[in-house]
Amino acid sequence: MKVAVSHDVFRLAQVFTISRGSRTEAKVLTVTLAADGFVGRGECVPYARYGETLESVAAQIKGFAGDWTGLPDALPAGAARNALDCAFWDHAAKKAGKRVWDLLGLPAPRPEITAYTLSLDTPDAMQVQAARNAHRPLLKIKLGTPEDMARLEAVRRGAPDARIIVDANEGWTAEVYAELAPHLIRLGVQMVEQPLPAGADEMLAEIARPLPVCADESCHDRASLPALRGKYDMVNIKLDKTGGLTEALALKAAAQAEGYGIMVGCMVGSSLAMAPATILAQGVAFTDLDGPLLLAEDRATPLHFDDQGVHPPAADLWG
């Protein structure tokens, strides 16, 4: 089997800002696996928050010399293993002449309503963003500063009927969250994602959680679950954190067995990165696979989005 990795860049439709910084491009790695006359593809987004760079992840991928069964032992959960695992699944489907969900013994995926993310900005700018996207059924607001109350109020004015979830990206303290929580309820927010920094979130077990709190940076794979007990109500499963679809499906089953609600999220990448996650997102509480909607350009065969949500991929995109 021949493994190749390329750097690809996709322009964003507008500047995308979270509490840790801004970007104008999605920089991704694309993996291709060629064997037996078939080619499988996978995509990952190396994430600096987890100590990953394009160069370090590409080196991990190029250094992999095993087979699919040895992948979990060869590479840690993260972007490199994700791209390889998803490429192996794509290759297996193409070789078998079946869709990935058939190989997994799962029903064909149906469209899932996805959140649309509003970038962190001034209250006035976020109100404009909200009004422009008020037709969307679910909005995700990027927050993470002590001045977020004005932003919340502005978004609700701009989109009075949309369901809202918020993501603080580790940007709050316990005191800020406790102060904001009643207002989140008042404004109809349905879930808050990672309000406190991972590794410094013990207070979530001590303070009231009047609405569901979802672990993102605090949850990577099944090994993360013991540390979440008593602090979180949901987990956000991302392929780039779990190390691919294989572990993501196992984490979903394990988390559900422990009573957690499930959110399926993404980094900012192309339709190729989101495609495997459409299988994972079936029947979950919240789907956040809007990466392609934030791009000014995408793969040749992009995922289809409409009023029903994000649809499963066409076979020539993935799986």
C-alpha cells in the first residue's frame, strides 16, 4: 500500500474568530492510500491547541508503515491517525463496492440538521451575522470573554426564533460562567460547550449546571471519559480528536452507555473531513458539521446542505 500526504488550503468565506485567535484559511492535510487498484482518501486538520502542526502531523503520517489493524498502537489519538483511519475506511468501501455504513452494518445515514457557527466579534457585528443567518434552525455562537453578555443579547435580537448553543472555547472562569448561566437560560440557549479550560474544570462538579455542559477540549477518546464524570452532561466527538471514525464510533457507544448526550463536531475543514462524521452524527443531540459552509471553496464533489441538514457523502467524495 502506498501512502501519500498533501497540504491543501481552502479560503474561508469570511474571517473566522474564536477566543484563541482568527483565521482566513483552512489548512488541511489530505491522505491517499493506494493498493489493489483502489484509492482511499482522508482529511485532517492539525490543531495547535493539541500541539499539532501541518509538518508534525505530515511526518507522523509518512512514518506510518503498518496496516489498519496496527493503527491505534502506532499513532496516538489525533489528526494523523484520523486521516489514515478515514482513508482506510474509504479504501475498504471502494474495494468492496459498498458504502462504509454497509461495512459497519449500519442503516444508510439520513440528513441531520447542523449548527451554523457565528464567529466571535463585536455585539453589533454578531447581531448582523445572526440576522443574516436567522433562517437557520440552529446557531452556534463563539464566545469566551468576560464581555459576552452583550454578544448573547445581540445574537438573540438578530435571530429571535433560532435554537442557540454557545461555545466558550475554554475562555471563561467558573465565576463568569456562574454569572452568565441564568442569562443563557433566559435567552433560550440549549447547551454550553467547554466553558472552563480543560484540566482546570473541577469547579463544574461543584457549581450548578442549569443547562447541559458539553466537554470538547476535555474529551478526546474513550480514555477521557473517567475524568468527565460529575462535571459534564455531554461530549463533543470530533474525528480529529478521536483519531478517526473507528474510535469515534466506539467513544459514542461508550459515552451513551454512561449516560452522556452526544454532540458531533468538526474542525474547520472541507467536505472530505466532514463526510465520515455524517455517519457518526446519526441520532445525536447536536450536529455541528458546518465546516464546508464556512468555506469560499470546497472539494470537487462537496457535501450537500439544504433545509433537511447535511446529507451523507456521494461515493466519489468518500466512503
